[in-house]
Amino acid sequence: MRILKEPSGEPNYPLLHPIEEDLACVERILSQEIDSQAQLICQVASYVLQSKGKRIRPALLLLSARLCGYRDGLRHIRLASIGEYLHAATLIHDDIIDDSDMRRGRPSANSRWGNGLSVLVGDYLYSQSVKHLIEDEDLEVMRAFTDATLRMVEGEVMQQEMTGKVDISYEDYLKMITHKTAFLFSACCRVGAIISEATPDRAEALTRFGLNLGVAFQIMDDALDFVADEGKLGKPVGKDLAEGRITFPLIYILEKGSRPDQELLRRHTPGRRLQERQVAEILFLVKKYQAVDWARGIAQDYVEKAKAHLSIFPPSEPKGGLLGLADYILVRDR
Amino acid sequence: MRILKEPSGEPNYPLLHPIEEDLACVERILSQEIDSQAQLICQVASYVLQSKGKRIRPALLLLSARLCGYRDGLRHIRLASIGEYLHAATLIHDDIIDDSDMRRGRPSANSRWGNGLSVLVGDYLYSQSVKHLIEDEDLEVMRAFTDATLRMVEGEVMQQEMTGKVDISYEDYLKMITHKTAFLFSACCRVGAIISEATPDRAEALTRFGLNLGVAFQIMDDALDFVADEGKLGKPVGKDLAEGRITFPLIYILEKGSRPDQELLRRHTPGRRLQERQVAEILFLVKKYQAVDWARGIAQDYVEKAKAHLSIFPPSEPKGGLLGLADYILVRDR
């Protein structure tokens, strides 16, 4: 399990033990199931789906299902794969929007096949997900995933609207990442509960767990942009920054930094496509103010809130898995 | 009704009389219903939806429903709007893929707001359609529209695969346009039948009517690329050609033309971005071989096939509307 590979020195949680086989099935589906009339779709979609991600969304769905007593059938596997399909569809379109060259340590689909085909493969993955959802025939499941998808798109648009602007409030940033990331995390947890016929309070607890976890995840993901090792992250350091995106560490400096440092930041950030030297100056400020640690602190608060929602569940292996996954989000380095 | 505005000298069919009010309701929905958290989505989506198209897909759904005895409620209006939403979503993404500057006589969304936002607004319209479909709660309707969407994407990819190639067979071209256009026409007709609880043979007849009509429509649409008046078509003449796309009139010349003319065509077409002089030479060949009339002849065959499928229905106003719409496809000039 790739997700188990903690940075050396970190404990190696047996997080995913209860869903190890399930995840292997999801992986098989992701590597096989693209079967289209159009050859090129199969090729590009397989390329994207097989670039190993962390598979956090499927893991959330599977663990939530197991936590709520899911036992038989293959629905959980199919729906977990849909969680990853939906995620992959947005990744492809994101890379077009950001004009990104790299994704998960390899050339992005758009840099390899061009924007046109990438738009279409994203569309195809999304349509395919909807098709599978309809085959599943559960309106509540459909609603959970479809609402999340609409929110994701809205989050992406909010991000576009914020790009190149300096005066982003904490609230605006939080709203944007909640839409962009947290609603799908939340939907995956909720769907796990729905297919296990969990009681409404349990379904609600998992929904809120996922939402808070998603916020924490994205705060950390954005903060890692300032510190991560390019080889591990699979994309260049300071990428968001170079694209004119203000995230938590910078919002912090813009509020708490000395006047000259605030001014330096204001001078550099509003434009897209910063030069290397300017990126270096900002990275220096981020270190000086320990802004990444500050962001990690906020993420930790969200992780704690998330975990608190699971208090209604008695201890179990799947519960341990979800709690461990929540902690993992704070220590991961890619 | 814009659709009634025939070129002068043509008869002015009362095609849409039985659905005039319904279409006006659809128009109101299209002009109002975008209600998103993200301001920019509302702005761009409204721009695209309000650029008056021919609304053929909604008209097909409404006429099919009325033909099968649909009476009460608003489902037909809502579903007809979804037909147009799905179409609009593909138009936006198409324009990105083709790098088109104009659509329906106005700047395209991508030329006005950039590719990034246009990708997202297409995604939003599609997700919104799916959300409305789920609210409608009819699995058969969902399946019809979702299958059509997947096929549309496949058709677009086939078109991408063919771009810049000369040796396109009639069969490949037909398969591509069937996916790209005809399946959605067909789905609209089928959905009209489904919501009216039509008998299976009536639903099937309408499904086939729509499929043949869609093929005829796209053959004509592609042929109009060689002859239409830019002001009426809303996009430059010879656009497909300039983008390296072989359509029926050229396939015809490549098969039936003199050797030197075939060679001229082969020399010019495989590359994208033809020069004006080269486009003019090809337009001359198209005239010389009356290739557009030939394409119109094939389209007419499909229209006749389409109409034959309606023979199981007794005469009625909605039937007259569908038959008239089929004929309109052959005489329209935009």
C-alpha cells in the first residue's frame, strides 16, 4: 500500500489493513475498466488513472462502509472507484486550467496529448462515473456524488477568481478549498455510510468527518507547495506561488508580517508567472515566519474536529483506519 | 420562433405551433436558472445559453412528448432544457478544442474568458444537467441522456483522431457524426416518449427517427461549412476545412474527382491551418463537383428514413411538427 509508506522516521501505521483487499480490487478496476469506442480515450484515461495517486478518496469510502458494518457485495468497490474517477476527471481539467506540465511526477495529460484531448478525456471520465452511478440505481448515492461534483467545479472557479489577487481573506480561502476538495472527501464518507444502511446520525457524523478532513488535507497540500521535495511531491516547489495563488501561509504573512515584508509580498504576488528570484524571496519569508507550521496548526485543528465526529462509533479496526488516515494527513510529505 | 424563420422564398412551416408555449418556457429556464455560488459561472453560462441557438433538441423532446400524448406537468420543459444544457456544455468544450473564436455569430466563451474558465463552465453545465436528471428520479431518462453524453464525447475524440487525415471512409465519418450528434437527437426523442409512457414500439420508432435525423443534420451542418453565408452561419466559411477536417463533400471528391483534383485535395488538406488561397482552391473544387448537393442527397436519404419511422403514428399536429422539422434540416441555411 503506497499510502503506508511514511517518510522514514515516521511510524508505519497499519491504517489500511481492514481494506487492503478492497483497495487492491479498486486498483484493478482503475487499471482495466476504460472500454471505449475511441481508442485514444482508453490510452489517455489509463495513463491518468494508473499514475498512482494516494487513493485517499476510495480509502475513505471503503473505511466508512466497513465502519458502518458493510459486509457483502461489490458496491463499495465500484463506488470507491467512482470516487477516484471523479477526482481524476478534475485533475485532468485542472492541469489544463493551470497549464501544468507535471502531475504525480510524470508529464501531465495535457502536456503529453494537448488540451483538446485532455478536455475530452476529463469529460469522458466524468460521464463514465455518472453512468456507473446510474447503474448503481441509488438516488441518495447519486445525489451525494453529484452535489460534490458541482461544488468542486464551483471551488475551481472561485480559485480562478482569486488567482492574481493578494487580498484574500481566511474565509474566502476556506470556502474555496471546502468546495474544491472537502465536499468530495465528505461525499465519499457519506456514500460509505449510505450503502451500509447506517443510521442518520452515523451518516451525518461521517459526512462531517470527511468535510473537516478535506479542509485539513487541502490546507496541508497547499502548504506543502512551499516545502516539499520536488521528487516526492511530483511537481515543482512554489508552483501555486508562481501561478499567483495566495494560500494560508501567505495570508498569514500578509496579516502578521512586518510592514516591509508585507509590502515585498504585495509587490511580488499579484502577477502570475513570478521569476525564480522572486519565488526564492517569498520562500525565505515563509521560513522566517514559520508560516507552514502555522498552516499545519490550522490543519491540525480541522483534523481534531474531524476525529471528534467519530466519537459516536465504538473502537474498531475501520475506525482506527480513519483516525490514522486523519493523522497521516498532517505528516505526509507528498 | 427563430426556427420558423426560413430563408426568404421558402415556405414558413407552422412546425412548432403545438409546442410554442413549451418552447417559450424552455427559453425562460435557459435564461434564468443558472444559480451558482461562483459569480463567474453565472455570467459565462448565461452568455452561452442565451446566445440563441436553434433549440432543435428541446423541440424534438417536446414534439415527441406531445406526439405520445404527454399532457400535464412540467417534466417535459425541464427535460427539454437539459437537452439544451448538455448541448451547450459540449459546444463550450468544442470551441476550446477547436480554438474557435466565434460561435453563433458572437465571440466564443473561450475567446472571451479564456480556456480555463470555459473548461469549468462546460463542466458546470454538465454537472448541473446531471443534478437535474437525478432530481427527476427516472432511471430510464437518466440512462438515455447519459448514454448519449458518453457517445458525444467519444464522437468528439473520433473527430480529433481524424483531424488532419485525408483517407477517411464514409463509414468512419458516419460513425463519428452518429456519436457526436445523432445520439443526443435520438435521446431527446426517446425521453419525450418515455415521459409520456409510450408503448415500446412507439418509443423505439422515435428513437430511430431521432438517430437518422441527427445524422442528416450533421451531414448538412458540415456541408454548410462550404457554402453558408458567414453572417447567417455565425462562423467563418471553410472553418472545418481550415482545421484539417474532411467531411462528406470532400470524401466524395476524393473518391469521384479527377486524379489531378484528388491530388490537389490531398496536397492541401492533411495539414491544419490552411492558407486562404488553398481554402479558395478547395471551395472551387467543391463547386465544380457539386459536392454539397451530393451531400444534401445523402442527408435527404437519412431524412426519409427518419420520417418512415413515424409512419406508425396517426396524423396529428405534433407529428406534422416532427416531419416538418425533418424537412427543415435540408433547407436551412445556418
